[in-house]
Amino acid sequence: MKISSWNVNSVRARIINIVNYIKKSKPDVLFIQEIKTEKKNFPYNNFKQLGYECHVFGQKSYNGVAIASKINISEINLQFFKDKKKQSRIIAGKIKHNSSTVFLINIYAPNGNPINTEKYDYKKEWFDTFNKKIKNTLSENKNIIIGGDFNVIPEEIDVYDHKKYQNDALFKLEIRTKFNELINLGFRDVFRLFNENKREYTFWDYMSGAWQKNHGMRIDHFLVSMNILNRIKNINIDKNPRSNIKPSDHTPIEIEIN
DNA sequence: ATGGCCGAGATCCTCGGA
């Protein structure tokens, strides 16, 4: 089974790219972030024509997450925790796969820039609440996959110039510590586990030719709980969609699970 | 050292993104 995650930067502006990606990559489940639309304007039909059912946690203009799936997802949850700013950032659900239940959590974590503002405080609080909630969830379900746009650069190797990002909300030590606290609850960053020293990115800014210069960062991740780690067969960052016309600034990341 | 590119939504500009 293939699960993909992609911050599309508007599901409506990106629908052609998304359809092309799905046709080519054929994920069983697609985590989508930054759909930037309300549920009522979500392009359900484009997905339905490809055999995908969509579960949507929308928001006007900003944020918004969705799960598109070829297989049944149960217990869809739009209130994994109560977001202080009422932003649509998490959609969760359960799938049955190889006679076990796997808890899927699709997240779009806050950006947090600029630092020393309430945006940064919101990001810190958001991660504190998320980590607490994950800790509780682990006591009930050992099979958890968290995927999405974490807005966290885990290590120096994960950004083209780490010195530039010391005081950025994506790389500040305080934020990376929270990311590590989450991992220490019993997860692995699957990309880094499978690629010890590899430099790969999932995001390139639209500005100043970042894509052409490969000025990227790895901020989209799959974290998998220890209990099902041995079932992960592969992880791949598909850079192709970033090179297309009218691209998202992020590109999909994909895992294969047995 | 600075600014640069996009999308949404309400006006021809602002906000948010990372």
C-alpha cells in the first residue's frame, strides 16, 4: 500500500497537477495540505473520477487538509484537538490493512514566522498540544502514521544553508526540540532512517529561483510508530511535480507499507 | 543587505506562506 503526502498550495489552483500526479503515482491514500478552500468548494468530482473518496477539513483562503483514498477510511476525525485559532490543520482516520488497524494522521503544522510574534507562540503551543495528544493516542493504538507538512527542518543537512535559518521558526532549536520530543514518544523519521546522509528536499520557495538553485528544505515528513516500522518498505520524495507548470512549492513524499 | 513569487479574496492592495 502506498501513502503519499503533498502540500498542494490550493487544491483548486493545483487540480490539474494533482490529477496528473495521481495518475502517474497511483497512491492508495493521499494526504493533502493547504487546500485553501471550504468543503463546499472542494473538487470532489476530479478525485471521484479517479476512484478516490475524499474527506475534507476545509477553511476559506488558508490552511485546510484532506485525505483522498481508494480504500475505506473509518472514524474520520476533524477534532484531533481543539485548535486555539480554529484553523483546519489536522484530519485523522483509521484504515484496516493486512489485518491490523492503522491510525492515519494528516497534519499541516503552523509556520510560526516571524519569531517573537504570537504566530511563533501559536506554533509552540500547537506542537505542545499535538505531542500530548499523540502520547495519549499511543497508549490506545500502537500503529500510527503521522504524515504531512510539519514546517520543521529537523537537522542542518535538511536545508540548503542552515546558517540562514538559525532564527527562523522552521529551524529554531526550540522548535526542533519539540519535533524530537514527538519522535521520542516512539516514532522514526522514515526518510532519515532509510537515507542516513542523503540531502533531499520537499520544499523550494517560489522566490529568487530557489528551485533552479536547489535552495530547498525538507519540511514534509512521515513519522511512523515503532510498532509498525518493520512494515515500511520504502520512502520516496517525488521531485517531478515541482518542475511542472504552475507547481506547488512543495513536492510529494511517499511511503510503501506492507 | 535586500527583495524576489504565488493564491485567495476583496478591490487594483493586503495577508499569509516558509
